[in-house]
Amino acid sequence: MDRLEAMHVFVTVADLRGFAPAARKLLMSPSAVTRLIAALEEHLGARLLQRTTRQVRLTDVGARYLERARRILADVEEADGSAREERNRPSGRFVVSAPVGFGRLHVSPVMTDYLKRYSEVACELRLSDNLVNLVEDAVDAAVRIGHLADSSLVARHVGEMRRITVAAPGYLKRHGEPKTPGALHEHQTIQFGPSASWHFMQDGRDMEITPSPRFTSNSADAALQYAEAGGGITRVLAYQAAEGLKRGRLKILLTKYEQPALPIHIVYPTSRLLSAKVRAFIDLVVETADWKFG
């Protein structure tokens, strides 16, 4: 048994939570994967995985071994990369995931600069508002807005984003400006996104408002277009309303009741070895992008 190969197979099975998906990713037969895991468990004298007909779970021993196996494999990869001097220059395929609107407006320009700087890299920018699984979807790094759930991903904080309440000056001239979140019940509102509740802060405590919107959309552009036309008050992320605010078509309301700004992170899979491609991308964001929407 090649112990490094067996460790790599074990980590892949643990990441993908199954023998079959691990076999597909590793271009191995399921029986070969099963034999390697069985040989590793026999060598260790301990069961690493609990198998059922529906899923594969780590045992307590397996969870501890997984952490150590990751470190060992990362050290081996780093040693190999150092010997080949591959870490000094990004190369190969680089896949980045980002939210649709933010990716189009703010990540795409970074990718353009990235391609100009690193001629040996082929980039793919995947835009989706769904949360992707970096390991299963073979994504090298993802840009995420908001607080992160506990995971095995490493996160680098690169900016912040306000959630703001806006309306057109013409609407406010006709209906007046709400001075408190509670006053929103007296106004026409526009709902963007899946949540029916709007959250604010008052005296350090969360305040939840549930307006009755006249117009609802899953598109920020549609919600803002109707708001700019005088249709009412809406809540969006700051970057989404930036153009309308810049041109005076929108005004920010209730600023003293805003919640703290949401963080913007670049996340990538756990490893002690940060690849040159991801490192160069993060450095470029920090160097050239102003993602401080706070």
C-alpha cells in the first residue's frame, strides 16, 4: 500500500462524502478506492469511516486523522512545488465563483487584469447567486458577501458591504421621508430577495420590520428601476444602488438604523499550501479593487 496515495484517497472520500464520487474524481474504480481505504484502516488498526447505504461519515478517529492527513499532503505538495519552482508563477486553470451582480461589476474587471498579468493562466469566472461547493465543483476560490457559516474553508477578508434603504427624491417629495424603521409601514415598499423581513438596529438591538410590498422581485435591477421611477422604498446592497446614488436618482434613508456592514471574503479550500493562483488573485484584489462599500 502506498500510504500517501491511501491518504489522498481517504481525504477525497471524506471531502466528497462518498466512495463513488471520490472514485470519479480520482479516475479510479470504486473497488480500488474501497481496497485502499480498507488497507489504510487495517494499517492503522482503527475504523476511519462509517458506511451506510446512503452516506459515508467520519468516525471520531477519522476526523482527527483527516486533519493530520491534510497537513501531511499539503506539506508534500508544497515540497514538490518548491522543487519545481511552480509556486513562483501562477499557471494552469483557475476557476473563481462570485455572485452574479457583484461578479459582473467588480470581480470581472479584476479577472481581466489577472489575465493580463499572468499569461500562463486560463481563467473561468462562474457567476451564480447559489452557494457553490468549492471541492465538488472544482472551484479554486469564491467571492462571498455576508457572514460565513462554519466550514473547512479558509477566508480572507477583502472588503465590506452595507445593506441600505433607498428611494427616489421624487417619491420622498410626494410622500415624505420615513424617520424611523417603523414609519415604513406608512409607505409603499419594494421587496428584493427572498426574505420578507427588513432588519435594522435600534439602541444596539435588532429591529425587524415586515412591510407589505406593492412590488416584489428577485432582481435588484428590477427593484431599483421601479424605485427610481418613484414606486417606493427598497432595500438592496450598496453596490447595487451605486449608480442611482451617484446620479442623484436615489437617496439613502434611515442610515442611523443600519445594521453593521456585511463582510466580503475570498474563500478557498483548507490547506497549508496556498496556491500561486489563489495568492496572486487575492493580492490583486487587495492592490487594485476598492471593495469597501461601508
